[in-house]
Amino acid sequence: MSGIRWVLPFEERPPQDGACIGYPTDWWFPEKHAKGERAKDVIVAKEICAECHVQRECLDYAIAAQEQYGIWGGLNVDARDVLTRKRREQGTLVLFTKIAVNEFGI
């Protein structure tokens, strides 16, 4: 595909030292709860992401891994889809290879 650079997953990993470490993971995965039930948690999660030193790496990982759930780098899946389209148009999109996605289960 034009505008996409395919990489193997071992070239990038989700950050392990983000500001989110130690907080409930549910805050970053509101899809598991009834709509509106976790709205306050999502706001707090996004605020934590906004101050995180690995926000960009986290977001880039989620886009490359084509994560369909959760808040990654401060963005939900809909916002990441918009950014993915923009990066594709600019020719700066990086995705993990489909072979690697299957092999590594990400």
C-alpha cells in the first residue's frame, strides 16, 4: 500500500514506563463498561496521558499495532482512526506487518 511503512513488532513495543503505570487499567479501556459509566475515568486517563513522557511512543505503538480498543497516547480508537488516515495521506503511516501481527498475536 502506498503511504504505509510496514515494520516488525519487535521494532516497537508499548512503553513500559508510562505515567499510567499503577493506575487501574479499566480507566484506559472504557469499552468494557456501559456507555457513560466510566466517563469520569476516561477524562482522568486522558489527563494522565497528556502529561506522560512516553505519550507519543504509546500512541505510535497503538497505531502501528492497529489497536481497536482503549485509550492509547491520550486518544480513543475513533481519534486514532482520524490520525491514521492523516498519516496515510502524508505518507508517514507505520503499521506492523500482517505476518508479524499473526505470529506475535498483537
